[in-house]
Amino acid sequence: MPQASEIAWLIPVFPLIGAVLSGLGLISINKKINNSREIVSVGLISLVGISAVISYKALIEQVSGYQPVEKLFVWANAGDFTIPMGFVLDPLGSVMLALVTTITLLVMIYSHGYMAHDKGYVRFFTYLALFSSSMMGLIVSPNLLEIYVFWELVGMCSYLLVGFWYDRDGAAHAAQKAFVVNRVGDFGLLLGILGLFWATNSFDFNEIATGISQSISDNSIPIWAALLLCFLVFLGPMAKSAQFPLHVWLPDAMEGPTPISALIHAATMVAAGIFLVARLQPLYSIFPSIQFIIALVGTITCFLGASIALTQMDLKKGLAYSTVSQLGYMMLAMGCGAPVAGIFHLVTHACFKAMLFLGSGSVIHAMEEVVGHQPVLAQDMRLMGGLRKKMPYTSVTFLIGCVAISGIPPLAGFWSKDEILGNAFISFPAFWFVGLLTAGMTAFYMFRLYFLTFEGDFRGENKELQKELLIASKTSIDEENEEEHEEHGSIHESPWSMTFPLVFLAVPSLIIGFMGLPWDSKIANLLDPEEAEIAAKAFELKEFLPLAIASVLIALAGIIIAYQAYFVKKINLSVLFAERFPSINQFLVNKWYLDDINEKLFVKGSRKLAKEVLEVDSKVVDGVVNLTGLVTLGSGEGLKYFETGRAQFYALIVFGGVILLVAIFGFQSPQVS
């Protein structure tokens, strides 16, 4: 039997086969394929399950000490120029594959219940399979060029899934926004890849790092050019992993179905950027200035996301800005030269963030029974409350996720986030301080979400509040009334297909952090054994405890404030903060005004430029073309009178021409003396 690592190329192939077959079925036999929706979903889930089995077998082999496997073939060849393609399976790839296949499998099971009554059920599963296949292909790519191919496929699938409900204006606009913002990053990435190939004649990660280092030593490439190329490549992960200022697409992506929100935020699109930066660590480690930029961007992003999440009333938007903040932590780790810490946090975060998003979907699914299929109402926490008694599985797992992301020991988030903060304290103390403050803010806004959603009294039947929210969101009352016929029940727990993934994900959220104990890190031993050995020997409890205690204390402070404000309600934050500091409150409510700036500077600016270009095109370019036509037409009209068909007229013209020529040449002839 072949090793799983030897057949790792099959991991993305199985979901791809399923996606292609179901896609062809939708095109050719749409009605039949939709009537067989459960057969299709079971088939696609089974194919992803096969990929998951191979992934875990490959991970076990890598943990057991098997050598990484790389197999290449020549995809294009022209003289000395060759482009290799193939696959690579190493410890980093095996960890990511196990993570992606697990989350995808659980999201698909969850989607069976969540999307059960959606007319696009089969189309959704087809997109999911293609999305997961693209991410798996990206992970096993052995070079930058192949990564770019799958990178674009991931972007295309996110566009399809975010805009899945394309008949909703919000979803259509969000899909366009995600596509356009990611084009900015992808353009930089493409330029960087081509530039690095020009400088090193290779697309291979390690060869690029070696080649750039050698080129700088030989003075064959200026240092500023190398820095520029590194930054251009970093623009791709900035957009994909929602880093400031290219983060604006991710919160709007919540317009898509909740299962895809969980997949994007946990294990696919946003993880792709972090993964690529980890792959490029040999290159980035050459340039401390680039690492500083990466750390700075990550620090700003983690603080920005947390600060905006403080004021969000939409449950999914609150979780979305939480993801932005946590991605900032991961990027901070990359900038500190600690890719293992960043990947460790990516793994732990994927578990509890997928659980939190799926939990929010469970809540929204229940709320729609009361307020109808109106996202403005079903996702607003002001209409929730008291759901803990009605939804015990959802509430308990959501609480576990809140504790984990807040960094309370011994749950997963504590170990991974503190590993990042510890590295930041050594490399960039100022960034550590911002990260520490963000940890407190994280605990506050997460428990704010929990208390508003699950504790207190249920507020969903308050019709006056519903109307106020609809008016505030500029949704017409008529549109809301159209949904009233769908209100037919009360709050209840979700079906097993939706609660099973929640319970399953609660387990790693509780215990997976023990893989990264600072004195005996299993994940570090797998990803970077030499660094793990050095870190284990250098570990001292007296250095670890002060930082860990500070992190836990500030998280507990955030939880206590949220408890006082939203559970026992002894603190009125509207009076204490919003009314006392209205400008700061508005700044956060308006999301740092970044959307407004983008709207005025880029959207309106580009529209104005487009109108001016259109005017130039219609008046100048079209004018020249039309003038040519008019001249031709006029010339034809004038010349047609010379075509009379009479020989005498033609003879007269010839005679006149001869006289004219004689006169011209006669005047030009020299005088004879």
C-alpha cells in the first residue's frame, strides 16, 4: 500500500471530481439533479471524507518522521525555460490539509441542515466542493506559480459563495467588493512573483530565498528592488487575509450563507494568506524591514478589528471583525519571525471560530422562525436574548468558543495567543502592548455577544423594535411584511446535522492548545524541530508567568466589564462611554470611516474617471472615427459627379489635366537667355 504522502495529489482531486460532476449535472439535467439533492450531498461529503482520511494518514506519517515528499513534472518547456508543476507534502502542508478537510467536512454536514429548504442546495454544495478543492490544491503547491493558480480559484469560489444569494442586493455588492479588493492584492502578488522569477529564475520558495540573498551579495540586484518585490508579494496575503487597509471586504462577506462564512473565516480563504507568508519565511527572514512592516500591519489589524467589534450589533458582523483581529495576531507572529506560533494560532482559531460561526448560524436559523427570513432582524442581537434555555447545545458550545478566543487557560486560545504575545514582547515590545490591550477588548466583545444573545429575556417578538431596526437599516416595511408569512414557529434547538459539528468542534477548542505547550510544543517539534529544541531549553517559568498572568488578567477584566454591562446591567456603557465620548463612539460605529473613505476616494473617484474617459472616448476617439467616415462620404459625393459616362466629358478632363500640368511645369522651367 502506498504511503499517503505519495498520493497527496489525490486530496484535492476527489472534491474536484465531485464538483465537476455535480456542476455538469446542474447544467445538463438541472431538474433531476435537484430532485436527487441528498444523493449529491452525500456523494460530495463522502469524497471530502476520503480526502480527510488521506490527509490524516499523511499527517501521522509526517509526525512519525517520514521525509517530505515532492514530485514534479515539466508543465511548459521552451529552450532553457521550464515551468515545473506537481505537489509537495511536508509537515506544514500536512497540518493545513488535516485542518481544511476537517472543517470542510463539518461545514458540509452542517449545511445539510442549514440549507435544507434552499432552492440552490445542490449549487451550494458544488461551490463548497470546488472551494475546498482549490484550497487543498494551494496547500500542496510546490512553487509560487502553482500557488497563484489555486489562489485565483479560491478567490473565484469566494465570489460565487459570498454572492450565492445573488438576488439580494447586499450579497451581490459584497461579492463584487470582495472580488475587487482582492484584485488589488492579487495584482501586487502577480507582479511580485514575476519580479522574483526575473531576479532568481525560479518559482521555488527556497530557491527564491537563496537566489535573492546571492543576488544582493553580488550586487546584481539593488536592495530597494528586492524589498519592493517582497512587499508586492505581501500585498496578496494582505488582501486574502484581510489585513489593514485591505480588510474591508471580509465583514461584508457575511452576506453569504453562514456555513460559508465559517469556512472562509476558519480554514480557507483567510488562511491562504497566512499560509503563503509562512511558506515565504525563508525569503522574508532576510529582510528585517519587511518583517517589521508585516508585524506593523498585523498589529494595526488586530487592534482595528477588535475596536470595531466593540460596537457591532449584528451577530455575524461582530464575529467577522473578531476574525480580522485574530488574523492580525497571526500576521504579527509572522512579522516577529515566529511562523510556528502563527500557524498554531491559525489551527486553534479555526476550531473555535468555525464553531462560533456555525453557532451563530444555529441562532439565526432559530430566529428566522420568529422574525422571518430578513437578515436585518434575524442577525441583530437587540432582538435576541434568553436563547440559552431554548438552545442548550448551541449556547454551551458558543460559550466554550468565547472562553477559548478570550485566552482563558487551559483552553486552546490561551496557549496560541500567548505564544504570539511572548514573541512580540521579545521582538517589538510596543506591538506586544497593543496586542495585550486587544486581548482585553477581545474578551469584552465576545462575552458581549454571548450575553446579548443567550442571556436575559427574549426580545424577538417586539414589533416596535423590529420596525425601528428596519427603518434604521433603510429596509422598507413592505419588504418586512412580505416575510411575515414565513413566521411560523418559536425558538428551538437546531437539528442534529447542525448541532453535531458544534459539539465536535468544542472538543479541539478545549484540548488542542496542549499541542503547543511552551516547554513541550508538539506542533513546533513537527514544523520546526530545531527551533522547538532551542525554545524548550530556553523556557523559564519565571519569564513565562508574568506575561501569561498579564494576558489572563486583562481578559478577565474584559469579561467582568461585559458581565456587569450586559448580564447584571450595573454599568450603562451608553452613559459611561457613548455619551461622554461621542466622537470616539461614532468613529468605531462607522468602522474608522474606512468604508466612507474608500467610497469617496476610490469608488466615486473611479466612477468620475470612468465618465470622463467615456466622454473623451465618445467625443474624441469616436469623433475622429466618425469624421473619417464623413470625409469619405463627402469625397464620394463630390467625386460621383465626375462619373458621367460621357466620353466627351472624360476627354475634356484629360485635356484640362494636360493644360494644368504644362502650366505647372512651364512655370518651373528655367528661363533661356
